[in-house]
Amino acid sequence: KKKVNLKSVVTLSVAVAVLLIAVLVNKIVYNNVTLNGLNRQLEEIKAQTGGLEKIDLEYRSLTHYVDALN
């Protein structure tokens, strides 16, 4: 039987733990970057469609008036 080298086991365990932590941190950073990019795109879309939202609200208001008159 071979003897288990405790130093090697501990070293490999630490290396695996560091690797797993690095992967998790990388995933979190990647998700944050993606969310920030999507937020920027959403803000651009909101700025471009702001006028359309006002038109939509006005249309709904006029629809209520027409329904009330009918």
C-alpha cells in the first residue's frame, strides 16, 4: 500500500478550493457586467420611447372619454 502524503492532499484541496472560488467570483463579475450593459440598453430604449409612452397615455385617456360618451 502507498502512504497518503498529507501535504499533497492539503495542497490539492487548497488548489481546488481556490479554483472554485475563482470560478464563482468570475461568474458574479460576469453577471454584474451583463446586468449593467442591459440596464444601459434599457435606459436608451426608455429615452427613445418616452414620446411613445406619452402618446399611449393620451390615447388611453381619449378612449376613456369616448367610452364615457357612448
